Amino acid sequence: MNTKHDMLISETQYRQILDMATDGILIFDADIGKITDVNSSLSDMIGYSKEELLGKTIGEISSFTNIEAFKELQTKEYIRYEYLPIETKTGKIIVEFVGNVYIVNNKKIIQCNVHNITKQKILEEIRHKYDFIANISKSPMAFINKDYIYEAVNSAYYQSHKKSIDEIIGNTVENIWGKETFQNIIKGYIDICLSGKEVSYESWFEFDSLGLRCYKVDYYPYRYKKEDVSHILVISHDITELKHTQKLLEIAKNKAEIANQSKSIFLANMSHELRTPLNSIIGFIDLLENKRIDRLDENEDKWIHYIKVSSTYLLELINDILDLSKIEAGKVEINKKPFPYNDMLKRSPLTLKSIASKKKINMIVNIEDDLGWLNGDEVRIKQIIFNLLSNAIKFTNDGNRIGIDAWAEGDKIITVVWDEGIGIPKQYLEKIFDPFEQVNDCNILSNGTGLGLAISKKFIELHGGTITVESIYGKGSRFIIILPERIDVQSEKKETRKISTISNIKPKSNIYILVVEDNENNLELIKDIMELNGYYFVDYVDTGEKTLELLLSKTYDLILMDVKLEKGNIDGVETMKIIKSFSFKTSSQKNIPIIALTAFAMKGDKERYIKEGFDDYISKPIDTGKLFEAINRLINNITNN
């Protein structure tokens, strides 16, 4: 009884031990090769119940059909498979398979232990892939713990230090980089990252193998299962070449800015030097054309007209070159504000109607009544329409038609300027908007510069619009402008403009004016303009010093001041500032208005001189209407105050 009882206890304990094992266990009868026992872990692992396995040979179990060496266990005492893929009822797993032969009660049995290593192998494979990615990267990477000790690095990292991986792993950052670099650069950033913040910085480092290099260094805090930061990941990017390129670009940019500044100065000076003689030419021609002078015969009138046309064309050419240069330099700003597009468009053809009539060209205007308003620069858009209509007249033969059509589409306005002219050859269509481009055709001759369309295109693009061309050589052309920012209004307010001319501005007989001008031709021109328009109380000086001396003894209502004044030691701007200074106001001069006269006529010049302290600004060549309007307004302001 005791023996049976002991055997029962022993078998129960054996079963408990067998089923408690986490590894799968197979027991075979070595003589017949059949399964005599399995534990529950194996059943769970491969998906077969104990009943399905008992009495089967290993070859009859589909999971183990690829174990060719199992039969050797019947003659050998041990086999081992460290990596064995097997099929289960639920899928494929990877196991470690170990078989041993034992003698129990004089009977030979085989015990096989099956250990599921699927997760382990998957993790190893993932780790291998990450190692591959890290080591193939040319960016040095490192994993550092909170004691500043390296725990992992990629090949780029240890190669950059000209060390082996074993020399870096387990070593401190201070030992690898040196105390000075660690304390002055690296440690502070690591401490910030260990506090939980990502860090990015750029610095120059000295390497034994690479020399002096600039790196962008990124630190990322690492937490395991949301615990405190235990490590940091370091990823470095070599930006040395980028820094060198940036330096070269900076040098190039500085050179370009200097060159651009020189260009701007040159353009401003060129404008001034060309406008100064043109001021005299156009001004005197205006005086000769004035009806007050009746001493010219028919030929002299014709010659004067030719001079006027040529000088006006030269002035337009100067303005076009300056406009294009300013646009290309990004120095042109458009002054956007709402204006009635209908009114502007209907007025534009009127200025050219007489020219079209001389060629017996019929101008057809087809403009929708409800175009609305446009948020844009009215002056620039008017300039564009005028240029396109002028070209249409120029390139259209006598007796043919030109026209302007316009309609609204949503928030856009489409304007088409068309003609029945000679058209544009197909090969020129793509470059017709390029600067200085003209159609090189013996049948198409013009005296233009090839700048008008280029300037028009750039102004339209500054408005966010487009301009395109359609043309059939020998039949005509269509220029299509699309402008955004249309404002739909039910009733448009029409502008009433006061046109200022010499005839409707009456000078006051008691106005005393001082003119400061050092160019003899311009001085003579201003004298004639002032006398012909009834301003008889005018004094003239040619330096700033003479101006200040004269003002100490005489009172004036207004001063016309040339801003450059090359004669004397002080220019017009400095003279103006002295006159308007507090100390000078203690004399008989009280807030005397001063108008700047200048050939500096680039965009922004008027604002600059007004900011300097001038009360108004007139550019050369002088528009006499604008000049007397400014005089009249400033004098009236003083009288009213």
C-alpha cells in the first residue's frame, strides 16, 4: 500500500511539475518513437490537444515534419535546433528545440523541450534593422545616459572620432570630447535635455580625423514607460559645407547690394543730369509754343514741334528705363485704392482720339456699364491702357479699326485692347513682353525702345493680374488683361477732378518769391515762366549762402529751392533746414513755405524731400500748371491761417 501510495504521490508531483513548466515538453517512447506524454504549455503553443498528440510519432504531427534529425535520437542522446520555424494551428512561430535521451526504470525515453522564441527573434530582427539604419546613416548618432556615459553609438559616430566602438561605449562624454569642449558647450545642452526638453544647436567642433567641422546637434529625451528621462538620443548633422555656402552667398549678397546701390545712385544721378537740360529744352519750347508769341513763321513752328516731340520722347525713354530698373530692383510700390474702373477706361481713349483720327483709324469702345470699382493703382493701370492703345494706333494702317472691350467676371475685370493692325509673327509672341524686345521685321518699323510692354506686364503682375497676347500676322492682335480685386457697387461715385492750368490760376500781384537755382539755363527759364504769368516780384540767387544773406534783410512769401545747388558750400536741403530752424525764425521770416525744385524724380523722391522739411515738391522738367497750383495753394494756406 505504501509503495502504491508513494508512486501515486510521485506521479501527481511529476504531472504538476510538467504542467507548470513554461516550455513545451514532449515525452517519447524511444523504442517505438511514439508520444507518451505532453504538457499543457506545448498544447497551448502548437494548438493541438493532449489527446490529439498521444500515441503519434513526431512525423505525424504537422508542426514537426521538418525535424529530419529526430530519428537520430533513437541512436544518439542529444539534438538541438536554436532557430526552428514551425507551423501551428494558428500560424507560424519560431522555437528553440532540444531533445535528450533518458533511462527511466530501465526504459529508454526521449524528452524534448520546446521554447517559443518568436518575440525574441522578432525583437532581434527589429534591432538588427535599426542598427542597419543607424550605421548606414552618415549622421553621427549616440545614446547617452544621465551619467554622461555612452551606451550606444553608430559607426558614423565612432569613425568621426577615429576610435573603435569599444573605446566609446562605456566611456564618458567628457573623456571623448575633452574637458573644455564638454564643460563649455556640450554639458549645458545635455542637462537641458535631461530635464525633458528637446534641444537643437549649432557649433564648431575639432575632430582628429575630420578637422574643424560645424555640426547641427539635436538632443531628444528618452523615457522608458513614461518614467523620468534616463537617456538622451544625440543626432548630429554636418553642416560645414552649408555654412561655407551661406558665407559665400552672404558675400555675394553684400556685393549685389553694393552693386544695386551703385546702380540706384547711378540711375538717380543719370535722371538728374538728363532731366536738368531737358527741363530747359521743354520749358523754353513751351514758352515758344505759347500763344503770346506770334513772331514765328510756319517753318519755325514746325521745327519747334519736332524739338518738342523729340525731347518729350527722350523724357519718356528716361522714365521707362527708370521704371524698369526700379521694378527689377523691387523698389516700385503700387498705391492701391478703390477707383471707378468704368470712368478711367472711358477717359483713356479720349486722349488718343485725335491721333487715331489723323490716321483715319476708327476707335471702338465696348465697355460694360456695371464694371464696378477696382482696388488698384489707377495711375499705373491708366499708363498700361494708354501704352496698349498707343501701340495699337502705331501698328495699325490707315483706315482700319482698333478697340477696347471690358467686362466683369466675378471679382475680376477683363480688359481687351485689340487692333486690325499688322499683327505679330508667331516666333515673337513668346518674348514680346521681354525688355528691349521688338519685332525684327522690315515690315514692322517703330521708334520705340521695347520697354512699354515689359513695364506693363510687371505692373499688372504687381497687381496680382495677368496679361497675354493673341495675334495673327497680317490681321491684328489682342492683348488680354485680367485684374483681380473688383468691387461690385450698385452706384459708382464719379470723380470730379479739378484740372489745373496756367489760365485758371490767377497770380496775386503782391506775392514776393525768391528763386534759388544755380543752373543758368534753368534760371532763365524760370524767369521767363514767372514773368509771362504775372509774377513780377521775384528775386533770383544761385547759392545757399546768398539765400540766407538775402533773407536777413528782405521778406518773402515763398521760396523755390533747387535741392542740389552745386555752387557754394551748402545745398538746397541744408539751406531749407537752416531757414526753418528755430534760430532763423527769430528774424523777419515766419514759417515761409519752400518748394523743392529738382531733377531727382524717382519714386520715393517726393516723399523723401517732404520728410526732409520741404512744403512741396516739383520735379524737372517743370510742369507749369503744377508749379503755379502749388504756389497758389501754399500762399492761400498762409493767408487763411
